[in-house]
Amino acid sequence: MKFSELHPLSLIVFFVSVIAFSMVTMNPILVLLSFFAALCSNLLIKNGSDIKLYLILILAISITNPLFSHNGETVLFFLFDQRITLEAFCYGVVSGVRLVGVIYWFRLFGAVFSQDKLNWFLGKMSPKLSVVFSMALRFIPLVRKNAKDIYNSQLVMQTFDTSTLKGKFNLIINVFSALISLSIENAIETADTMRSRGFENKNRSAFSLFRFKGKDIMFIIAVLIMDFVTALYLFSPLEDFYYYPSIRFENWENSSLFFIFIYVILFMLPVINDITENLRWKYSISKI
Amino acid sequence: MVVIKKYIKSLIAVAVLLGLSIIASIYLQNENYMLISLLAAFISCVPFFISFENNVQSSRETVTIAVMIALSVAGRFIFTLVPHFKPVTALVIITGMYFGPDAGFMTGSLTALLSNMQHGQGPWTVFQMAVWGFIGFGAGILNLKGLLKNRFVLILYSAVAGVVYSLIMDIYTTISTESVFIVEKYLSYVLFSLPVMLEYIISNIVFMLVLEKPIGKKLLRIKTKYGIFQ
């Protein structure tokens, strides 16, 4: 079972813990590991990373941070009578990497957590919300198609002079106005059909294709155990890393290695899962 | 007054939850503003979703809200003449005005969620959901007494909505690049985004002036014809 085929609940447990941990820490080792894991998962699962764009973002944050924060001992140079320090620059780099890591996790979430999963999640929170959500999803392409049709027919009728910007704007406004009448009138008909089929009944149940399997239980338990270990590490002084006034990382002990190992396993779970799946697939083909 | 009371519960709930998260952040003395602000934005949506679940009952109202969401998402694609020049905020405000606070919040927040499915999700989605939701909710609350019927107040409200949207998204930018909130940095971001903010204000006002009369008439007609959102 691929990572994206897990039950939505397992995915939510995973993403909430990963994103929360990535946002909480400023320890460069953990930040870099999280960034690396997010990048690998994106490359493997989403088939793309737009890494250039995000490197520019990291660069921009690293450069701007020393301009605003003048803490730190090691002065690199003075700019407009302001101290530009090495510590502030390092802090900028780490926070930039952390932000991009978080954005990557959100990208992966967007790729893995498809519309039907989101609908399942909303439906658990509030059934009516999920109905609105799924109907709006269907209406968006419909509305866009109708808008195009109305626009084309208005264009042919030549009701507006489209050579000027004002004429174009008026045309679009006119199309939009017609679109609203059409959409709402049609929607009311849909609503009445829904009503006659028992939408307003209290004991209505929601359709869901997702089944909670044995692997999901294993996955959630594994994630929760690793969450606990990682939280222990993050709250202990072992993790503390100071940027100001000078960069200090004193509390390194051999036990840190164990915690970091667990942290890596937790963050690499999508990659580990999918690679083992691919290998198993290959292996079973060659056997036949 | 009875009508307003229905919504006071969710407002109080949001105030208490936000207060608790601020106290928690002070008590924990950590610098994780990013996580806490994200949580706060998410939490502040929850009471309104519950209120929507309880207040909106009929299928006609549910479907009409879905259509308004689809229209404001599609509005982002239909108006492509000038970038950032979008009718989304104006539509959210008009929905809130005519269909009430619950519909306003729902339209605002789900428009953010759904249109980001095309434009890319990120931590900003949660903030946009909260801000657009509040803009719609506020329009609904103000119009319970018919305050937004006054053209001047309406224009003022849409201008303020543009300013608030821009300012809150700047807070997000400040916190996201650095876990600590630095006032100078925030002010510089505000300064940077001033042209975009101006564009928001102008587009909100223009779309409000152009769209409010025809759309308002239509929504009012639908309301009386089908007896929804009374």
C-alpha cells in the first residue's frame, strides 16, 4: 500500500506531527533533516520540487534577516551605521530553510490529500460543510463553462464595444450578472431534488470509500510512538541551540544521536514506505 | 436583538479561544509564533463552522451557499484583465450582506480553501480562510440592522476589508520568515505591500460600486421567491 493510499486519518496524524515539529524547532540539524525529508518525499511522490524558486526565497530571507536583527557578537560589516552580524545571517538561513521545509510538507499534503479525502475529513467534522464543499467543487467547472458560453454569445451579439477597456469590463460584468441568475436558479432545482430524496433527514449517512486497515493501525501507532520520543527530545535541554549573542550548541550527548535517528525515521516515513512498496512490486514481478 | 444574539455565542467562543492561545504562548515563553498563529487562525474558524451547522438547515440554503462559493472562485478566473483585480472580497461581502453572517463566513473561508486548490496550498490558506470568513461574517452582522444599505458605509467597509486583509497577510509573512514578531520588519513588509494594498482597496470599491446593485437585486429576489435566509 502506497503512502497516498493510507487512510485519511493516518495521513492527518502524520502531517500534523511532522508540520508541528518542523515549525517548533530552530535547531539547524533538525531543520535541515526536515527540509531534506520533505524534499525527498516531494521528489518521490509529487514528481517535482521547483527547487530554484524556493532557493531564491531562502536567499531572500537570509539576506533580509541581518538588516532587521542586529543581535550577535561577530560583526561582519556596517551598513548605514547598522551592525550586520554573522549570527543574524545564520539565523536567517535556518529560518528560511525551515519555512521552505514547511511549505514542502504542505505541498506534499496537497498532493497526497486529494479532494475525496478532504471531503471525508470535512464530513467527519461537519456533514453539512462537506456537502457545501463537494457541491462547490462540482459547481466551479460548471460555472466556468457557463461563463464561457454566455461570454461567447454576448460577443457574437456585439452588445458592447470590445475595442475599449471600459467596453470589455462592462461586457464581463454583464456576463457575470447573467451567470449569477443562471447558476442560482439551476441550483435551487438541485436543492429541491436533494430535499425530495431526503437530504434534510436527521439520520442521513455519508458515503465513504475509505477503510481502516491493519496497516493504518500499525502506521498510526508507529507515528505516535515516534512523536512521543521526538517531543521528549524537543522539550529536553539536549535540543537547545542558541544563536544570540553567539552561536552555541553545548548540550550534545551520545543519546542525542538516538533521538535524531528516531526523528529521521519519522520524517522519512513516506519515502521509506514507498521505496519498500516499489521494491516489493519489482520483486513479485520477477518471481512470476 | 434576538437575531444578533444567535451569533454572539460564536464571537465569545472565538475571543476566549484566541485569548487562551495568547496566554499559552506567553506562559510557554517560546518563540513559536508560527505554530501558535496557525493554530489560532484554525481555531477561530471552528465556532463559525459549528454555528453554520446549527443555523443553516434547508437544502436550498446549503446549495445557494455552494453556488456563491463557486461564483467567487470562478470570479478569480473570469476577471483576468488586471492581476490582483478580483471581485472575491466584493462577492463575499455581498453574500454576507444579503444571506446573513453564517453564509458570509462560509463563502469567504471556503473560497480561500477551494481557490487555493488551483493556486497552491500552504500555511497561508488557513489565514486566508479566517480573514475572508471574518470579512463576510462582519458584513452579515453589520447588515442585520441594515447598516450597509447606506452606500457610504458600504464603500467604507469594503475599503477597510482590503486594508485588513493586506495587514493580516503581512503578519503572516512576518511570522513565517522568522519565528519572532519584529515590529520593524512588519512595518517594512507593510510598506513593501502598499501598492498591492492600494490595488485591493480600489478593486474592492470598484467591484462594490459595479456589482452591488445588480447582484443585490438578484439575491434579494431569490430570497423572497424561495423563502430562504429569512
